Amino acid sequence: MVVVPRKQRSKDKVVIDRRSLSAILAGLRASGKVVVLTNGVFDLLHVGHMRCLEDARSRGDLLVVAVNGEKSAEALKGKGHPVVSTAERMEVLSGLSFVDYVTYFEEPTADVLLEQLRPTLYAKGRDYTMNTLPEKNTLKKCDIKAVFVGDKKVHSTSKLIGKIQKLKK
């Protein structure tokens, strides 16, 4: 008899309770795994997002993606954003094979998230530098290394929305 391991279902990758996720990640780090955390709005997933996420995952053993909730996404991107709900954005991301866990946050920056989850690496797109990273002090305090991933920022959800709006005229 051959036993085939069941693949992890995408809904099992979504962990809303950060305390639970923190415990899971602590166990993984204790077993020597490199945990990479990245975050963003991820509204209307596009190729730029994919390149960043794949690059981030290649830097460690696990990738945790934290999605800006609706309040923080609106604060960052403006009224009418996000286009897609937090739950649906998390579900789409959890369906990607190279994403191991997905959660969300409503705070204006990822500082609290970093303190709670304590990843090995914090991945951000190449539109950031160590000088422009809002969480740089938390990274130093928690001994978390920043890595800059993906290609130059030439893709954006805002540009995509603008293109769609022009098509409607």
C-alpha cells in the first residue's frame, strides 16, 4: 500500500490568529528553518507581485505573507482601495505554491507584526532601501535581516486600474 501525503490546502495556509502563527514559526525557527516574512496590499495580483514573492521565498525555507487589511490599505493607497477584500486577497495568495502562510494586519507599518512573528528575514520590494524602510529600527532591535527582492518597480496595481479605466472611456 502506498501512502500519498495530502497536499496542504490553501485555506489551511491562512492563519488569522497571530499568536498561533507566532508559535508555529517559533517551532520552525527552532528546528533550523529560515522564515521569510513579506507584506503588502497585493490588490489585483500582478507579475511584479509574483516576482517579489518568488524571490522572497527563494531566500528561505518558508514564506509568510502579511496582507494589509482594508483600513490600512485605504490609508496607504487612498479612498476606494483596496479593490479586492482582505479575505479574497489572502485566499488568492494562499493558493500560490511558494507561499506557506498568509495573515493580515491593520497597523500602519509592519513593526508590531515583526515583533510578534520574529522572522529570520524581512523581504521588501526593490522600491525600498534600508534608509526608506519604515521598520528599520524594529529590524535592528529584533535582529531581523532585511532583503530586497523582485525586479525594479515597473508594475503597479494603480497603473493597472488606470489602464482599465481608460478602456471604459
